[in-house]
Amino acid sequence: MGNPKAFLEIHRQEAGYRPIHDRIHDFGEVEQTLNTHQRREQASRCMDCGVPFCHWACPLGNKAPEWNDALYKGDWELAFRLLTSTNPFPEFTGRICPALCEKACVLNRFNHEPTTNREDECAIIEAAFREGYIQPRVPVRNGKSVAVVGAGPAGLAAANALNQMGYAVSVFERNEAAGGLLRYGIPNFKLNKTIIDRRIKLMEQEGIVFCYGEAVEYAAISSQLAPQFSAVVLATGTPTARDLKAPGRELKGVHFALELLSQQNRVLAGIEYSKEERITARGKDVLVIGGGDTGSDCIGTAHRQGCKSVTQIEIMPRPVEGPDDPQNPWPNWPRTLKTTSSHEEGCTRRWNINTLEFLGENGRLTGVKVQEIDWKPNPDGGRPIMVEKGKPFIIKTELCLLAMGFLKPEHPEYPANVFVCGDAQNGASLVVRAMASGIEAAASVHAFLSSK
């Protein structure tokens, strides 16, 4: 702890976002950066707590006090070494992680001005790439091979860890490029895809083989991959989105959120679509069903496509305003109202709204019939009971995006050398948790193969 008074003398300073009138016209990253002096000042605010709740809250076990102290002292290379000792891809988490560590920071409990860990780690890894601290590391091979199915956060983390242990790693990915949700679910204005390309290029230089356009079915794992490789890591995520079986679901204009998001990201990558295939919000009244991060990403994308209006509805009650959550107190994650950069760009938000029917003319969506509802306690315990409240009404809609989460996949029984990780194992969750699960799976593979 280089400056024991910094947390008293220096206030939290975030880099902030580009101005709304500027950023909604492109898909460039919305978040800005602080200069080197300001970043070191922010790192100095870390108190190096005797009990580092930031470390406790982070699924990766990041040692924020250590690398914040190195950053404050100007030792960027040491900060990089400490950061990457637990986090394989800080350039991803430094941009899109909700920063569980910051909510658990003692300064968040003290004055709601936690250390800027997320921005700090992004600054550290970008400096490492810029200064040449990052160079390909090709390990000595141990003669064993591992197949990783899925090149999302969990698969990439598992592949990276196993490769550095000396295994010959082949990654099978059904899409045309690696990244999974990072590439095809998260918009470029939050994570520019050149950041992913840079990491994949490094992993290829270190010996990992990526096989694209390879869709491996669960049933084929046992009969095809398991006999060919010493071990298999299954990291296929949660490919099935939760649907809404309301009348009119088949109307043109009703889409899963990832249909819009993945297509827009592919368009930015240079892939062309016909007018009939293209999903666009241009000139349309847009309705997003679902109040999570994916729904927020749809809002930002709709604005950049030139929508007429955006409304977001959520069936659950409005979260508490915060910053504290009486039902989930510090150091746990507060389930408070979240306003993203996309919300700031303009959006009507409503809670306790149930979707009844999709309405249309000539096969095209024109509106969605919804109804305000309420929740009452279940006398038998468990999920509260939904009750109607008020009369149904119609929201004018020409593009409706379903962002209600994903279904946890069901797996058949696999041979002993097959390991499942990430969202494929635990259901849809955070990128940082998927990465942690991938690293854990790699350790399990190593322990299994080392025992033979």
C-alpha cells in the first residue's frame, strides 16, 4: 500500500463514456480511458485490506491489491505479471465484466467509491501489449492431446491453460471465428472484435489449433472425439434461447436477441446479407422483452441502426434504486437498478409487464399486447404468484427482440475423459465465471491425465 491516505484524499474517477450524440452513430467502443497519471492515482486508492473482499468476490481470484499497488508505483510490468497470474484475458474482463470485486470493495461499503479495478486491469493489459511484455510462450509438449469444443470464454480459458501445461490443444468451433458470446453476442461498442483477434492470434502462435465450421453434437462426443484425444473439454455454452410461446410468435419481426446481435456483428466484420435476411431497427418502433444485459445490448444496437423508438419491458418487479440492497447486503452483489450506457441513449423502461400476444397485419408484426401484473407471496413457498393488474394494452412494435435468457443444456452420459465447463455446465452466467470454470476444467483434465 504505497499511499495509505489516498482513499481519503482522492475520489473515484471513472473514464466515462463518449458523448451520446457522438457514439450512437457508430459501433466504436463507448468507454473512454484515463491518462497514465490519473490511472495511477486511481490505483493508489486501493487500501490493501487485511481481508481483501475484492479477491473473495472475483470468480478468478484476482489479486487486485497487489497489482493496484504495482500500478500506483509505476511498475506496469509487475502489475501485468500479477494480473495475468490469475486472469488469462484481462482485455475481455476489463471491458465487459460487471466488476463483482468493486461491489465487494471496502471503499464501496465505506463511501460507495470503490477502487476502479475493472478499468485498472484494462489499462494494465493494454500497456502490456503496447510495451511488448506479452510475447508468445510455446511450452514443451507432454505427448498428450486435448480437444476443446467451443471457442467461447470458457473454451478459450481451458485451451489456454491446457496449452501452457504442454498439451496439444485443438479447439473445435461451429462458427467462422473464435470468441463465442464475446464475438457474436456482445456488441462492438462494448468490445471491439480486434481485441479478440489479437488474443486468438497469440494463442495460435503458442501452438493452439483452431478448427472453424466444426459443429460437434453432444452425441458425437463419446463416439468420435473421446477415443481420438486424451481428454475432451466441452464448452459449448447455452445455445438455446428461452422462447415466448405467445400467439403470433411466427410473425415476421419477432426475433431472438442474438439473431440481431450476431448478425450486426457479422455485418461489421464484412459479411453481407440480402434485404430479406437483414434484421434491422431502422425507422422502426422496437420492443425488447427482457431486462438483462442482452436486452440492454439490443437497445444500443437499435439506436445505432436508426430506430424510431425503443421500449424495454420486464416481467419481474423494478429493482431497488440502490446503491445498497437490503436483501443482499455488502460484500455480496447488490441486485439494484442498473442503468447502462445503452439506457442512457434513450429507452422507455417498464417492469411488471406480461406479454400476451403478438399482433400483425399481412404476416408482419405491428404491435404487442401486454398487461401490467403484480406478484404476491406463494403460500406454499417458492416462486411468487403472478396476478393480473389493470387492463391489457398494446405497444406499437415493428421489431420485437426476445432477450429472456438461455436454457441450460442437458447432457448425455460421457466417458471419464470428457469434462464439461462454463455455461454448458452451469447455465448462462457471466463471462468471468465462464473463464474461471474453464480454468477449473483444465486443472481437472491435468489431474485426470496425470494419474494415468
